[in-house]
Amino acid sequence: MAASFIFRLGRVKGNGSILVALKHNKRLTQAERGAGQNIDPARASLNYCLFGNDTPEKINLAAKIALLEAGIERPRKDAVMAVEVLFSLPVDRHQQDTRQYFMDCLQWTQKHMPGQLLSFDVHLDEAAPHAHAIILPLVDGCLRGRDVIGNTGNLNRLIRLFYSEVARHYGLATREDKRLSPSESRALERQVLQKLASDPVLKSNVWACVRDAIHKDPKPFAQTLGISHQQPRQEKRSAVEIMTSRGKGKA
């Protein structure tokens, strides 16, 4: 079975949240506070930027100017200030040259994601090669972050589109693993949170959204962090055990 890719959309909310997200993706937050357990500082030099190579402060200023030019001086407190797109590869792709893949991801983002692209940063210092795109959802002179993200149907549409135009050409597949049981999901969620115990993302303005996403589906986070999860094997019952079973009905 082909290895799967990860495509996720995230909300960047709150005053100053764009600058925080940019600093994290440019690895300035890690330089100030120290890298988390999932980040290998020795590999930080392998990270690179494909779009938005200015400092986070300059990019953030450009976003503010764009909002002011659109007549948006004080966005709503609950406004989605930016949309973050995550593209992640399987952990074993570190052994391959992934630059062309992420360049295709960048071109796909520019083609299909509404708004103004602020930055596109590739990280090779974690378990899985991945990239973050930060988009100012300024569409028709209005902040439309919620519309850009949409509902689950829109996410699934984008995943299918990305698979068709990019992922399948690199031998990747959409995730087809079985749904976790509630107990399995909780166990995997705990593993992800333990892995993130000292990660700077816990202090980020977007942590509440990240935490909620982990709770809803910990599998993509586990894959990104290099946490393996195996479905427990069910022991086959003997013919005698099947024949003498009381079943699931009333006694």
C-alpha cells in the first residue's frame, strides 16, 4: 500500500497571531525559547523558505498594510486572521529529495487557495518532512477565513484535488486506515500530547485550535511526530468458543 500524505487547514486567530505563526515557522520562536523534543536543532539548517523570505516582522507589516488598504482597521476579535495549510510527507521521505514536491505544493496553494500568500516554509528538522503555508484570507476586500476553510466537505474536496494534481504523482495515497475506536483514539491522543509536552506550540495563540484538532483526530499529528500506532490484533476464536458463545444479545 502506498504511503499517505497529510493535508490540513488551520485557523490563525487573535491579535498578533500572524506574527506568532510566522516566527514559529521561521524557527525564531525555537531560537528564543529552545526547540521542543520533536525538533532536532542539528537539522535546523536544512529548513528552507520557498515564499516570503523576509523577516516575520516585515511580512506581518505587509499583511497589516493590505488590511488597511482594504479598509479593515480593527478586525473582529474572533476573526480568522490567517489560514495555515500543512503539507506533510511520511517519515521515511527524509531519505529522498523532497524539494520538487514542496515546490508543487507551493504552486498548488497559489492556484487553489484564495487570499494573499504570506509565507511558505519547509521544515526538515522534525520526524516528517512538511511545509506550512500562511495565507491572509483577504478576498474581495473582506477577511473570509471561515469561508476559505469551510466545512468538512470543503476539506475533503481540497484533499481530493490535491491528491489528483500533486500527491498521486509522487506515489502517495490518501489515508485509508480504519477509524480508531474511542479507547485507541484517547491512547494515541495521550502519546501526541506527551510528545508535545515541551514544544513551543503549547504557548502559541493557536494552541487551543491545535489541541482541539488533536482531540478530534490524533492520527495525522502522530504521523508528523513519528509516533507509530498499530491496531491491536484480535485473536481468532476456536470453533468451540464460537459455538458456545452467548453472543451479544440478552442472556
